[in-house]
Amino acid sequence: MTADNLRSRTREEAERLPWLSLAASIMAISVVGAGFGHSLPLFSFLLESYGASDVTIGLNTAFAAISALICAPYYPRVIAKIGLKLFIFICLTIMVVPYLLVFLAGDNIIWWYPLRFIFSVGGAGLFAASEIWVNGIAPDRLRGKIIGVYGTCLALGFALGPLLLNLTGYEGLLPFVAGAAVFSSAALPLFFVGAPKVADEHGPGIFKPIAKDPVLFAAPAMFAAVESAMLIFLPVLALEIGHGAGVGAQALTVYGFGILVAQIPIGQLADHVAPRRVVAWCAVLGAGLALLVPVVQSDVIALYTVLFVWGGMVGGLYTAGLVVIGNTYKGTALAAANTAFVFAYAAGAIAGPLFAGGIRQGFGPQGLAIGIAMALGAYAWAARRSVTSSAG
């Protein structure tokens, strides 16, 4: 094929790409991200104001990941039966109703557990469905760039969500009405576009792709484990080494900003380099940067620099891994694989804080960075081995 023919074919493929459907799905998940960015700090603040202990707040928050572990295996079957768009609308409804009921529950914290469980059933389904939507539309040659844009918009939504609380405050019905309105508005752009078709036959379960390629599905688990551990223990570390609570909060922001900024570059890299190789190198660099944290932690600027790049590399595990999913699985297999990715993320979100807490208790504050480095190093070794045996 000549260069002119290749360029002509590329233009034709770009013209056939349903850009409006893609934009609508990314817009919807960005709005949902803002809703989550609004709801998570709201829930934590209210629980604390009701006198809940740290353990209670942590356990209540963990119900989000637990619900995904329990319900994710059923998502592909439901999507195949009712279609992707209707599934998303149902998920949004499942989220909005218990979200409003949390306000009525008030300080009866026992009711928060089932309500947050139901809320998170819809949330996990929404993330799985949105990734299936984007991966189902994206052509292989542009998949990394598109997923990078998807990840960036989602991260921006999460970052902007807490700003809404500055307008609504934390008390009364208003923040709940505002949050419910945000979640509900995510449905609006999807009304006017068609969803990618998912075959109506029941495809493979989510555990089949995990068993076939455990290294690939360990990528979102590693990302979630490190992310959740950092969210909990990085502010604590800042206090322990004498930087103060302000530096701890800023360190989390810098880490999260690194994840945001890296999405598109890593996605584009995965379009030009085997994405499995990108996953492996993100793990290698993530392990090395983790080891640097104890070295630079006394210097705030150096610490921020390391955390910024480290966040990008750890976030790259999910982005590049999602590119591999889209390149490898199609049809009903894609629905199962994408849902398995969400399932693995939930497992990592539960395991991460437990692992981090155990490491810190056994080896002190510096043990966390070393433990994460060892975990990422072991994963990097496994990921690099998989590069030689799999085509990314």
C-alpha cells in the first residue's frame, strides 16, 4: 500500500468514526466524575460531623469497592440483554435515588451502608459501561489518544467536583440536590447519540480473561492499590516528617495532577509503542520513583517533583492497560474484559490500604514507599516477561 493510499484510508476511517457519540460518552463520564468528586468529601465530612470514627468512615467508604467486587460479574450479562445506553441510564438512576436518601438517613449511620452499597453498584456499572462505550468506538490506531482524553476529562471532573461544595456548603439538603442534579445531567448528552452495539448473546464471564492474562488485569489493581494507599497515608507521612498538614494536602494534589497530565501523552505513546511495553515501563519507573521518596522527602520541592512524575507513571498502568484491552478484545469479549478491569481496580482499592497499613505498622513510615517500590518492581518483572510472550 502506497503512502497516499494509506493517508486516504486513514482519512476515510477518521470520517467514519462516530465522533459525536464518542464526545457524548466522554462528556457524560466527566460529569459523573464531578459528581463523585463532590460526593466523596461530602460523605466523609457528614460522617465525621455525626461522630463516626475513622474506622467507621473507612469501612463505609470501602463499601464502594466491595459492591463492585460482588456485582461486576453480572454487568456484561445485563448489558448484553438490555443494551449499553439503557444500562447507563439505569445505573444513573440507581445512583441518584440512594444518594438523596443518604440525606434522609442523617446520623443513622447504619443506613449509610446499604445506601452507599447500592449507590456504588450504579457507579461501578457506569464506569464499566463508559469504558466499554469508548473502547467499542475507538479504532486501534487512535485508541491510546482517545483513552488519554477520556482519562483526562474524568480526572478533571474529579478535580472540579469539590469546588461545587464551596457553593453549596456541606449542610442541609442543597448539596445533595446539587449532586443529584450533576449525576442526572450526565444522561443528557447520551440521549442524542447512538451507543456502540454490544452483541445480545451472553459472552464470557469476567473471570475468564483474568485467568487467561493475569498480568494485564493486575495493572488496574496495582494502580488502585497505590492510589488508595497514597490518599490515606501521604498526608500522614507529611505530618510525621514535620512538613505539616498543608504540605500533605498539597502533595496529594501534586500526585493527582501528575496522573491527570500524563493521561494523553501515555495514551499517545501506547498508539506508537506496544502498549504492554508501556505498562511494563510505567511499572519500572514507578518502582524507581517510589524509592526516591524517602531520599527527597525532606525537601518539599524535590518531593513534589517526584510525586508529580510518580503519579503519572502509576496512572499510566491503567491508561496503557485499557489500550491493551481495547486492542485485544472485541464484541461481547470486550464487555467482559472491560468489566474485569473495573473488578480488578476494586480489588486493588481494597487491598492497597490493608497492605500499606501493614507495611507501615511493621516497618515504620519509610516502609510504605519501600513496600510500594517492591510491589511495583515485582509487577514490572512480570509485565516485562509478558511483553515477550504477548503482542500488545
